[in-house]
Amino acid sequence: MAAYRLITKILHAKFSKEDAHGSLHMPVYDNVTFEFKSAEDLELAFQGKKPAHMYSRISNPTVEHFEQRVQAITDAQGVMALASGMAAISNTILAICRTGDNIITSKHLFGNTYSLFEQTLKDWGLQTRYADLTQPQEVARLIDEKTRAIFFETITNPQLEVVDLKALSAVAKPRNVLLIADTTMTPPYLFSAKEFGVDLEVISSTKWISGGATSVGGLIIDYGTYDWKRNDKLQKDAVKYGPFALLNRLRREVYRNIGACMSPYNAYLQSLGLETLPLRLDAACANTLKIAEFLQKAPQVKSVNYPGLKNSAFYQIARKQFGDKPGGVLTFDLASKEQCFAFLNKVKLLRRATNLQDNRTLILHPASTIFCEYDAKLKQEMGVRETLIRLAVGIEDYRDLIADIEQGLEGLR
């Protein structure tokens, strides 16, 4: 399907097997197990010598079709769908790392991702090294023979920092270090990960891809650009399976044993969500820029942060990497936490809720919610201020959103 453009690829990704009734949508195979014609066929399937669905915790036709649709639009070597974005990250790290290994990342991370690295996986012997990823040489100094990956968010949440990916790739590639991007804020259509040197992409498909917060899910996208013989844990797999070493290890061990599978019904919903992805992305990104420009002129607002604004420190690199659509999230600061709460309590159309890229616009005070478990010093290191508000912009009419923001700001001093 290489000759087709993105939306055409999504709509016309073929089923792996012809549907008995000629359905245009992959049916929901909401079942657990699958029957085989013979004991011999069952043995070959379990040995991995004959492609077949055996048990929905391992693979399922509806989930497989969703994976194939994502693969079609990314030109990836392989895709795995999981129960959530956090499952995508944790399965990846567990597949590539052993006790005593390290990864390099930034403290400018989503709160739960930081918790996974610093609390959950630290107890299992993973060392996380923190750097300013906008300074490639600082990253280079932290790399040693036990470094398995550099992990980053393409647009950090909620700091909205954008790393120069070609510069980061120039550090990683000569040192044989895997480059993993969390592209939740910039999914396919906004961003071509492979073009910028990313080896593995992890996404919370709960966000943009699900079609408006219809379901929870995650994706691991392997571009086949990393030589798995360079990874101590996957060397033997690489000899046998070549560029499919990671996907094989996930499917036949880590993903299978942990049980972080996506449900067939969620795969169906997210496959439908893909069909309208460009339309929703266009609308939300356009809305975000208009709202950011309005907030810049509001006297109650102390600062506005959005990579699409020309005064953003990340404007040029964001345009280079994401074109004219640098995501659908902006942040702004008011004078105090008390003003933030007063504003949140006044808005009527904006929804006070966590999550990103619902079709509705969601508003949140990050310091008191998704970062509430961290002390003041760590919040400062993470760039999460008590005065910060995060706005995940939806697809409503931007004039209605601005009117609600305007009335929410009235009376704040």
C-alpha cells in the first residue's frame, strides 16, 4: 500500500483472511480461544511454526487487524497493541533490559512514566539516568556499556519541551543505543518517527487514536532499524529471528506472560478511531493555536506555552519535526494556585478531567493531580509549577471555547 496516502491506507488495510460475510469492518472476535482441525496443527501453532490464533491473551483477529492498520500507515516492521500506553512502555523496558542495565531519559516526563522508572522498575534493578535531552553532549556523557536505551517524549507532558531528534539520534546511533520515543502527543500523521531516527515508538492509543477517549490502549511500533545483536538480552533472539527479535520476545514471552493484552472490543473501537484521525487532529491543532494566541493577550495570564507559538523556544524545531501541527495541548500560568482553582471552578464548557485528546476540551491542574505524589522540590525539577494549567484541546468550535475561557478569567487579578 506504499503508493497510497495515510487516510487511504487506514481505510483500505486488508484483512489477513477473507471475511466469510464480506464485512467492510473487521468483526469483534470477543472470544478467548480458537479451535484447530488437528493435534498436529495445534502443536505447530504453539511451537510458532504455523501462524494461527490460539488464545486471545497472545493474539486475536480483531487486535491483529488494528495492528496491521497501524503498520500500514507507519511502514513499520511490526506493531503490537497492548492494554494501555503504560503497558507499552513497561513491556518494552522489560523486554530489552536486565538487572544492572540503565536507560537515559529526562525528568520532563508524564508523572506515571516517571513513577514506573523511579519506583516500580528501580526495585527490579533498572537504573534510570536523568539528563537535559536538549543538550545531546550531556546525554552522551551518561552512556556506558550497560545503557540499553534513550527514552523521551516527542512533546513532553506537561512541560511541552521538544527535543531535536536528529541531534539525539546522532548521539545514539554511533553508540548502538536504542532510541525510544513516546509519541502520544504526536501520533502518526503529525509525526514520522522513522524519518527522525527513532527505532521504537510507544503510544498511548487511548488519546488521539481511540477516536475521542472511547477506550484504553497502547502500541509498540518497531521500525526494524536497530540491530538486536547489540542488545545483551536479545542477542540469541537476534541470531534466530533477526530484525524480529524484539517482537518475538514480546509475543512469545514478555507480553504473553505479563498478560497486558488489548481487548478485542477496544481494538475494534480504536480501529474505527483511526479512520477519523486526520480530521480530528486537524481540528484540534487549529483550535489549540487560536486559543494560545487568545491567551497571550489575556491580562490575567502570566505566560502561555505552546510549540506552535512563534515566541516559543521550541517553535523552529517543532515546525521541522511536526510541520504546522505541534500537538493539541497547551499550558498557561496564572498568578497562583488559588487563581488556577478559581478559574477551573468557573469554566462551564471545558471539562475538568484527566486524559488528553478527547473530542471534548479537558482542563487540569497538573501539580495537584497527576503529579500530586511528588514533593515541591521534585515538581520544580520536573517543571510542574503550582501556577500551571494544562489544556488538552478538543474539536469544538474554537469560538465557544474562547468564550468560556474568557468568562472564566473575568474577575481574576
